[in-house]
Amino acid sequence: MLGYVIAGGAGVADRCLSDVAHRLHGEGVPVAGAVQVNSDRGAAHRCDMDLHVLGSGRIVRISQNLGTQSRGCRLDPAGLEQAVGLVEATLAEGTGMPRPRLLVVNKFGKQEIDGRGFRPVIGRALAEGITVLTAVNQPCLAGFLDFAGGMATALPAETAAVLDWVRIRAE
């Protein structure tokens, strides 16, 4: 019940996960999690990265502006943890929301490999029988597969194929 996509092109996995989440939500499937939307800032700047927390209408900026010459990681850990808290709240009982059948996590990255970020939320969802869908960048794949312990299914970054996989598992 843990699926992941790997996409070679910039934003491909983000768009796939977002399309899947919004299509399922439109069909009445309770979906929790966060999808990433990148906003172009022009050729001289790297994009802004925002997480749209599903079902809440909240948008959390997870990128930092480190300047045009910076090459380091732009992730804002405080922004990521804020988004994690908002998603975690949607999984809590007594919120008046239907129990999610799918948790979408924009990415299993370095924070999750190190035990932070969405990793505890993913573990909780899996323990509660909620299907989880995420994206993994190639450099983080070994750490993700170690976390998954043989329970993850690789999926093509194609909306129709991912929808088919989710629909079978999130019934």
C-alpha cells in the first residue's frame, strides 16, 4: 500500500501526484497530504516551492531564498514541519473529516531519510491501513527503499497508471 513515482523531468512527479489527488478528490475519495507547486521566478532565480495541504486550503512555502549564487539546499525545514503538522492534523480522529483512504506526500527526500519531515506521518498512515503515494528523486531512492523494507511499488509518473493503482488499493 506504498506507491512511488520517479520522474526524470523537473516537476513531472509533482504534476502527476497533484493530478491524481485532485481527480480522486473530485470523485469523492477522501485524500489527505500535500502536493508541491513550483512557481517560476524568472531565469535569474530558482523557483519558489509551495506545499498545498490537501483538504485544508493552506499553502506553505518550503523554499528559502538563499541568493542567486547559492548552490546549497533551499529547503526551509520550518516550513516543511509546518506542512507536516497540518497534514498530521487531518489524520487525527475527531476532526469531522472522513478518514482518508489515500495519503499523498509530495516527496520522500533527505529529511525523511533522516527520520524527519513526513516520515512519521507515512508510517502512521501505513499502520492505519491508509494507502500512501509519494515521489522519490533518484539520489534518495536507496534510502527510501531501505525505509520501505520491500513494501513499495514503483509506478510510472503517468496519471492514468497511478490512478489505476490507487483505486485498487484505496477502496
